Amino acid sequence: MIYLSLSFLFLFFAFYILYSGFENFLGKFYAKHKFYETAVKNKRNIILLHLINLSQFFIPFFKKIKSKIFIDYINKVDNMLKIFDFENDLKLNAYNFIFIQVLCFFFGMFCSFLVFDTDLFFMLCLGLLFLILPYMKLYEQYNKITMSMVKQIPDVANLLAILIYSGIDFIGAINKIINILDGHLIKEFRSVSEKISLGVDTKVAFNDMAAKYDLLQLNTFVKALNISLDTGTGLTDSLYKIAEQINTENVAVAEKKAHEAPIKMLIPMTLLVLPTIFILLFAPFVISFIKSGSVL
């Protein structure tokens, strides 16, 4: 076990050193020759940029796969990726992401080969683990962004209602909120405000924002805004009702998660805690029986 732990640590540090060295080399090279200026601003994007460019050769092969499961997975990844604002050079799509996952799979198999030699079972297990790691990271970030937006909608709706009630027009209230608050929803509001200032219709700008995230709470919020903008009345009352409704839903979701927590804790307790307790209780008797043939 000590050998395996040290081997994994050695592989991790070796990979990190090689990655950092290659990253610094590319950063200096591109800065000198002024290639990929957008990506050079964040050097950690340079490796990702190369992977995206390399994946372009394999995308035609991925597109030939007509399996329904694969197509559903592509659509799901695309829906998650579209909420991330990448730089102009980093146009990451679902096919690029799958290529990165495949590379992670082979990297995991290579690490397993270095540690466990040619044991095919461990190679496949570690490869599959590395395969799902990028998706787990993407899913985690997607949930983090969407949950923060859902939590922020009631506060924004209440503040927007107060500003409109005080006599500020709708667009002016949006601009006030952009200057006061911060967060993912405010970032989207800033984008909506920029589109409106360029001449895009207000309803179209908000519908684009709702379509980007496809969240029930955000769709309800935007729908109420559009109805009020069409009729010209009841915007303040609608915003208060939306804030109250979403707050109630958030409380219900929190209570549901609180009730589910004890059930979810049974799995790690069963797999990790109880075996340890049984070992501590019965190990002395087993050792005594092995040595002397008696449990006493």
C-alpha cells in the first residue's frame, strides 16, 4: 500500500512538473511570436487550446456515431458548456470535450501501467476513473452556476420591484442593479443591457438569456417580465409574486435535501465506518484463534 501511494504521488508530481514546464515554454514562445494573443493572457488555456485544435481531426469520426445514447450525451454536454463564456480562441464544444475525456482515459491507463504493470483490470478501472473526471468537474461547475442564479433571482426581483416602484424606469432599474449587485445572474443582466443598448428588443434579449440556461425559475421570471412589458401594468406586483414563489421553492428544495441527508449518509457509513468497527472488534479474536487455535 505504501508503494502504491508513493507511486501515485510520484506520477502526480512528475505530471505536474512536465505540464508546468511545457506550459511556461508555450507561454514564452507565443508571447514572443504574438500567437493566440487571447489565450496567452491566461497561460493555463494554452494546453486547452492545443487540445481543441488537435480534436478537430477526430470530430468527423465522432459525428459518424449515431447511437442515441451518444447523441443524448452530446446534447447534454453542449447544454452545460453553453453557459460558460470562453475566450474567442477557446471555442469548446461537446466533441472537443469528449476528445479530452478520451485522452484522460488513455492517460489513466498509462498511469495504471506504470503502477500495476500490465494488469488489464486495473488499467481499465483507472482509465474509466480518469474518463469521468472531466465530466464530474463540468457537472459540478454547471450546478454551482445554476444554483447561484436560482438563489439570486428572488433578491434581484425584489430589488427590481423596489426600484420601479420608486419611479425608475425598467431599463434604468436594470442598470442600477448591475452597478449594485454581483454574481452570475448580474453578469447575464449586464449582457442583456449591452444587447438592448445596441438596439436588440428587450423581450428578445431576455428570451435569449432564458434559453441559454433553460432553468424553470429563470423562465418563469423572464415570462412574467415579458407579459408585464406587453401589457404595461402590474410589473411590480409580478416581481414580488415571483420572488415569493421562488423563495418558497428554494426552501422546499432545502428541506428535501435535509431529509435526504441521513439516508445518503448510510452508504459511506455502511461501506467505510461499519467495516472498520467490525475489524477493531473482532480482529483480536481472529488473531488469537490463528495463533493458538482458541479465541480465549
